[in-house]
Amino acid sequence: MNHQKPSEHCMRPLAGRTAIVTGASRGIGQAIAIALASKGANVAVHYHRQKSLAAATVDACRQFGVRATAIQADVTAETEVEHLMLASTQLGPPSILINNAGLADYGLAMEMSLERFQHIMAVNLTSVFLCTRAAIPYLRRHPHARVVNIASMHGIAGAAMEAAYAAAKGGVIAWTKSLAKELASLRITVNAIAPGAIDTDMLAQFDVEEKAAIVDATPLGRLGTAHDVAAAALFLADPAADFITGQVIGVNGGLLT
Ligand code: NAP
């Protein structure tokens, strides 16, 4: 039996890499940022409004001996996204982009205003376009560059009362598959994660009974955690996932198969 100690590369396969995680102030993005840091990546912790939470994420990342910084931007604003990418280079050229920022919305489609519909599309889908386009000039310089888009189970199955959100996430999935083909020649892989019900602020509008109903319907019998999603993101970001592109990984406890 081989009793050699694991090498530094095995323990910290992302050492020396720079990752940008959008929406890393809390929830799934925060868990992904900390998970990437635990594997050695420097992390640009993007946030929108929650500056102090983003600072806490930065502190948690730094516990792993990596560099991390918080960068504010509205991901629906072209110039702010350009600034986000440029500012992240202070940590080294970014080679991992996690498009995680998102906004859920509940209500009847027939009662939704055009402004609300456009806002939901902008935060969930246009943001992925803007961030990816701005990051490509940096990503293309790295031989194992990664884009991971956080979509949703609803983008595959659809969801009553969440039509705009589901449409945007469906768009993220189609975008992921298209970009995977388009960027393959640059050795940039593009994959998506489609979470089910994950226990973050986004589920706050569900009451105890509604959450219990989701748990009942979930074969693995619980809500997902941000760490469940971060584990999938870490897998896709690892250099070992080099031959995986254009895929959608469900993290949903078996709710959608
Ligand atoms: P969350 O806790 O509500 O966090 C949302 C994040 O997005 C926050 O960091 C927020 O920044 C950021 N954000 C919102 N609007 C923004 C804007 N206009 N510009 C920039 N950043 C903005 O949500 P979560 O549950 O962690 O969700 C993360 C991702 O997973 C989202 O894409 C979501 O659609 C997806 N997802 C979640 C679930 C679930 O059940 N939770 C299921 C499927 C998919 P601030 O904190 O600074 O405001």
C-alpha cells in the first residue's frame, strides 16, 4: 500500500488560480467562494448590496491563506461588470468564473409587469452574458479555464408562479450549452448547476408547511444546503474536470431526475 503524503497539488489543486464568484455575499455564492479558497484559489467576492456580508466571506476565504477581496457591482449594468472583471485582476488573472448572482420571483405571469419581467431576466440571464463576455479575454489565457453557471431545476422543468425566473434559468442552460461549443477551442469549459430547493435567503418566502411539503417530495428527504451546491461547483472547477463541458448537473436530492 502507498502511504505517501498527498502532494500540495492534491490538497490545493486551485493554488495560484483566481476565481470570481458573483453573488458571494451570502447563500450559495458564499459557500462556493469559501470552498474555492479551501482548495487554494484567490477569490474575488462579488456583492451587490450586502457589503458587510461580503467582508465576512472575504475573511472566511483568507482563513485558507489565499488572497480575497470584495468587489461591488450591479451585474445587470455593463460598465459595472467591466469594472468587476478589471478589479478582480488585482488577485492575478482570473481563470474561474462562477455566475451565481440571481433573484427569485413569485407571482402569476398574467399579473407581472413588463418592468418586473425584464428585471428578472436581467439579473438572472443578462448578467451571465455580461460577466462571461467581460471575463473571456482573461479566461482564454489559461489552459484550464472554467465558467460555472448557477441555473435552477426550474429552468429544466418549469414552475408555476415562477415563469419569468424559470425562463431566465432555462436561458442560462441554453447559453451554457452554446458557449461550451463556442469556447471549446479556447479550452474554456462551460457548465451549469441546476439546484433544487436550497435552504438560503431565497427560500425565505416559503413558510414552514411549504418547506415541509418540498422535503416530503424530495427523495433524499431534506432541503439542499449551499454546501451541496458548492461541492458540485468545486468538482467542475477542478483541473481534473477538463473533459466536461456543456453539462448541467442537478443538485436536487432526486426531486428532478
Ligand atoms: P440569495 O441568498 O438570495 O443570494 C443572492 C445573491 O445574488 C446575493 O449575493 C446578492 O447580492 C446577489 N444579487 C442579487 N441581485 C443582484 C444584482 N442585481 N447584482 C448583483 N448581485 C445581485 O440566493 P441563493 O439561494 O444563494 O442563490 C444563488 C443562485 O442559486 C441564484 O442564481 C439562484 O437563482 C440559484 N438557485 C437557488 C436556489 C435556492 O433554492 N436557493 C435554487 C435554484 C437555483 P447582495 O447580497 O449583495 O444583495
